[in-house]
Amino acid sequence: MSLSIATFQTRKLEASKQLWEDQRLQNCSVPRSCGSQEISFPFYIEEDYNYCGYPGFHLSCDYNNGDPRTILKLDGDDYIIHTIFYQNKSLIVSNAAFSTPNTTCFAPLRKLSLPNNFFLTPNQSQVFLLQNCHNTSSELIKYKIGCSAENDTNWVLALPENDTNRVAEASEKCEAGSRTVDLPVMKYSSETEGMKEVLSGGFMLSWIASDCNFCNSTGGKCGFDYSSYRFKCYCSDRPHRAHCDPPTGQYLYSLLVKSTLV
């Protein structure tokens, strides 16, 4: 009798586990987006479904400023995602302070510190931001992009990276209490583009996460198992470590043929 009970409980646990795994596959198969931006692995947008993404890639969808905006939290600040390029694992982001309509005063910003799974792509530029500037002379007004949230009578100035002498002069004129920080931006022409527009255009990041292509190509859905802290490929039979159904020799041969034709 006790053996029958134990067998029943074991089968019940196995059925429960299978149901749980099937639910994960179904949940990770549902297309998700924020506005027109598709959200897929390694990103995830709902905390309840964090197993559909990768640690450190949680996004949120902001509906407070008209059209939905996809938000990535970096170093404690909100960054708006303009575009995600899944093929080459990169994205364009900008600090929400510069991309929010009707923003006139800016809270203090600090030099961006990126987590380990994100890094700046090469060949980009920077803008020097002078914050809480006390000097409001006509000589500096052309660099003004707004006021300081700490004191709205003080200015926030933005200067191009190719004018380092002017940056030093402006910093000195802004007097004690002002702060200078360099912010990354994509390549720009200081002759034709305004600094506020350059800042709102943002910069490009690349990311590092487990490769999802092999899992997708075998009919699976990529995710992450937090109990084992490993990438998982959710498949119709069960989760696998990298792909669904161990590939046969014929399948590997077809992949090899395709790669030689590219």
C-alpha cells in the first residue's frame, strides 16, 4: 500500500513538473512588444516571466508620455530604447531626461557606469555636460540646453567634444558648485546639430548573453533557469541545455551546407 502511495506521489510530482515546464514554453512563445518595439530574448518585459529572458535584461514599458516607450534601467537611470538590433546584439538608447518632451530642467547626471553584460560600441563620440552653472552670461547662452533641477536659475550647458578649451573655460566661468560630466553619443557634426538633439539621439550599446539561434532553429524558446542559473531552451518535451532534440548527423550536415552557401 505504501509503495502504491509513493508511486502515485512520484507520478503526481512528475505531472506537475511537466505542466510547469509546458507553461513556461507557452508563456515564452507569446509575442511581446512595447509600442512598435518587439521584445524577445535576452530581453523580457514582465517580471513574472523573467525566465523568458536573461538576467540583467529586464525592460519596462512607459505609457506616461504619449506613445509607449521601452525603458532599460542603467546605473539607476532610465534609458529609452530607440531600436534593438537582435542580429548583431546591439541597441540604441538615450537618457530619458533628454528624450522626454517639454523637459526644461535636468536633474544631476553622473558618468555612465555600465553593467558587465553591456558595453559601448567603438567609434562613438561624447558631449560635455556642465551642470548647475551659476554664470548666465551671453557668452555661454549658446551652449544652454536647459536649467538645473537643483536651482532653476542655474543653467545646464552642453559642449561638443572637439572644443576642449571652451569646456575648460566654461567650467571655470560656471564657478564653484558646477559639475562637468562626459556623456556618450553617436557620431555627430557640431557645426550642424544642436547638442540637445545629439543627446536625445543617444548612443549605441552591444550586449553579451547566451546565443539563442540554435535553440530557435530547433523549434525551442530561449529562457533562463534561475534555480540552476543557466540558459535553457524550452522545448515541447522538456527544457534542454542548448537546443531541442539532439541534432542528427543529417541535420548537422545540412547546417554545414547552409553555412558554406552564405
